[in-house]
Amino acid sequence: MSAPALLAALLLAIAPSPPPNAAVLTLPSSGGGLLSATLSWPAGQQGTSPALVAVGEHPGLAQPLNAAGFAVVSIDAASSGDVAAAVTAAAADPHVDPDRIYLLGLGAGAAAAAEAAAGGVPVRGLVLLDPLATPGEIAAVAVPILLLREQDAGAPDAGTQALISAARSAHRRLDYGAIDGDDALPAAITAWAREIQ
């Protein structure tokens, strides 16, 4: 066996395989290459589930969202084109209800998620957690927005207030909430998704 073939075999042997309720997706990247994403769905699922396309790194987030009834596509996207490819893949998957797909922008991934939503990617809503997005990116989004901050409850900081003002001045629906840790995220998203249906 050649050295490259041996290395490839070893990497495959030590690479973690996805759990039974997950699959690795290979998507076309807007940069011309390929992009890897992971799709997971609620264990024991019967029928389809609403889905969150989670843009940005936030390890361990999929499992509690799956337990709350969401399929999750986890992607570290560099552009709105990458986000659009993930939404298209989610909509085509038999575990996902294509009419109930939401974007979840996490930190730096919020800008790509907001840009995709503003560009017309077919989603029901946009959830932003501790976003690094600009007021202009938020004002251009036509779907409902849930803006969450991981902090103690209280008044939003100046950056968050600027995002809220931008959405409201553009007459967009924006709901704001502060959550205390990741454990509160699935409940906040579930309640909001039911409210905007």
C-alpha cells in the first residue's frame, strides 16, 4: 500500500462517524470547491421536522436542538452562497419539512446568515445568537428575526440596540431576548417558531 493510501485509510479509521441520526453532507462552495456540513435530526423521528441551518461554530448545539424537535444543518459558511447551498440541501432531505426551515446565525456566522436571508434564500425566519452583523444587514432581511444574546436579562447593549433599531426602522418583525446559557436556546427558538407560523 502506498504512503498516501495508507494515510487516507488511517484518517478514515480514526475519523469519528456520525451518529445514526446524522449524515455528513458535501455541498458546492461559493468559492468553487466543496464544503462539508452535518445534518442531524431528532432520534426516533417519524415524518419530517422543522430545520435550523446553523451558520458559524458553536460545538454541541445540534444535540439539544434535535432533542427539541429540530433537524440541524451545521455549517461554517464563508458566504451567503454557502448558506443557500445548505438550505437547498436541507429542503431536499426526507427528514426536513421544506416549508419550516430557519437560519441560525452564530457570532461571525450571523453576517452570512443575514445576507442569505436578505438575498431571498427561502426560509421562515432568521435567528441570530450574539451576532456580529451590521444594522444594514439586519434592515435588509424581510423574514421575522429573533435576536438573542447570551447574557443576564436586562437592557440590550448599544450594539444590540442598533440592530433592533435598524430592523424596526425598516418595519421588520424583530423579537429580542437574552438567554442564560445554551440550555435556554432550544426553548427560546421553539416558542418563537410556533409564534411566527
